[in-house]
Amino acid sequence: MALSKVGRSPQRASWTVVLAVAVACSDSRDTTAAATSTGGAGGEPTAGGAGGATPEGTGGSTATGGGGVAGGSENANGEAGAAAAGAAGATGAGGDSSSEALSPRLTRYHRLDTDRALHFELDAVAGLSPYASTLEYLDGFMARALDKPEGVAFDMDETLAPAGADHVYGFEELDAFARQHAQDDTDGAVTIHVLFLDGRYDPGDGDGTVLGLAWGQRHIALFQDAIRSGCSGGVLGALSADPCEIAERNVWAHEIGHVIGLVDNGLPQQANHRDAEHGRHDASDGCLMYWAYDRPEMFELLLSRLNGGQSQNVDFCENCWADLNAARE
């Protein structure tokens, strides 16, 4: 089934926050889940799991471990988009750690001399828009992750027609749909485009459901049916805090990590922390970029964290912060 646009929201809601310099954090969780690029038209999808869930575009190659993954295929964590993977070039551990190695798009995210503000363009199927608490949380999260003194804004843009609960997206369809609905940000603030969709995504790797996908260093898709069914009826269902809000914010934050270059997805690693078996994800299960944070296994990890008295909000680990901080220099 092809996706179609229902209409543009009559009112654009915007949340703005001034961003501060990122600081070091304790090693927490998800570095591997959503930043793997594996090729595909225009980018790599990154959704997590073995091999990663980020399709990498045909426009360039992205180093995977010691080698590279050049466009053409996609997996559960692949990024789709030649602009992202292609422009970034092959930058693996041990490569050039200076900001000069960044692609033009990553430079816009990380450098003040290009873009001083960041916008999220949000397109959602009716009833699947993000929670207000997620936007509030990501305000602070992005203030630490990127230095944007003119602020970060979340713009509610289009209402999308549902594809149906049984619809299964392939990467080519998803990438074409995202490109159809994303606004041109050439002349304005750099923008991360986020789709909130029903149905599910087929990563093509046999590893099952994907909760989120990032590609092209521009696009994110959150599969809200998969996220909300897992949190409301799964192991998180009995928690006092709203489990779906907890799940949504962590999956989204994980995918943002992939878009802005983690792990080894365009940002040079200051130390090798990539899990080579799971695409562009962190080796530590305490890191936000761990592979399970865009897969259903996330729910078990979150429950374990909460039972252990840890924060429900998973953060980037020390190695991820080192990569982000180096990109500003």
C-alpha cells in the first residue's frame, strides 16, 4: 500500500529551548540500536539488531568495523540516504578525528559556523503523534547533545494517512515516502525529519520487529504501533510511570544518535566502541546507542534498569560523548 498525505496541520506547534554545551555522562545505554547504515536508495537505515538497522545510501560508503558497507542493501538499522552516508565518506575507528572529516550535513549539526538552530519536522499518522513529555525530555537532551544557541524547535507539520496495522514497510517505500514529505532545509535551519507511523518495518534480516529507523542523516521513522503495543501489553505495562512515554523517548533519542553520526556513522570514534556484530551501535548495553534500543528487547532492558534503581531515561555513554565533543572542535 502506498502512503498518502491527508493534509497539513492548520497549526504548527513549536517547542524551543536554548542549547548548552554537552557534558560528560555516566555510561548508560543505547549506542548500537539505531545507527547502522547498510545502503539503499539515498542512505542507510539504522534500526538496530544484528547487522544494524540503518540502511546506508548508495551515495557513499560507511565504515563498518574495520571495513566499509557501501550502499545497495539495507538491514533493520540501515540509514537511507546518499546525502548522509555518501557525503560522510568512510570514516572508521582510527580515522581522522577532526571535524574536517565530517560530511556537510553533520557539519550543520555540530558546528556553530553553519547552523545555530535545529528544527525537528514532525509528520504523524492521526492518533500517533509524540507525547508532550517526549518533546519536553528531548528539549533538554538535545541541549546537551548539540550546541545550538538559537535553540531547538519541534514543529508539528503534517497529518498522514494511516497505512494500516498490517502494513509492512520496505526501505525503498519508506525512503520515497519520507522524501515526499520532508521540507527543504537548504535555506533555513538544519532539520531532522521524523515520521510517526502505524504498521511495521521489515528489516530483511530475519530478526523481527523494528521500533525505529534512522537514515540519510536526515530521516527518522518511529513505528508507533510496535512501540505502543510493546509498552502497554508487555513487561513494562505494570510500571507506575507511563511505559509508552518512556519507550517512545528512548527509541527516538537512540535514532537521533544515529542521525547525528553515532556510532561510527559519520562521526570519527575517539576510541573504538562500536559493536561490529550489530551495525552502528555501541558495545555497551548501558549505552543509549546499544542495538536493543530500537528492538523489542528494549522493554526488558528498561525493566531491568528500573528494577535496579537506574534512570528510566537512557543516556549516551562516555565514548559517545567523546565523539560528540570532538565534532565541535
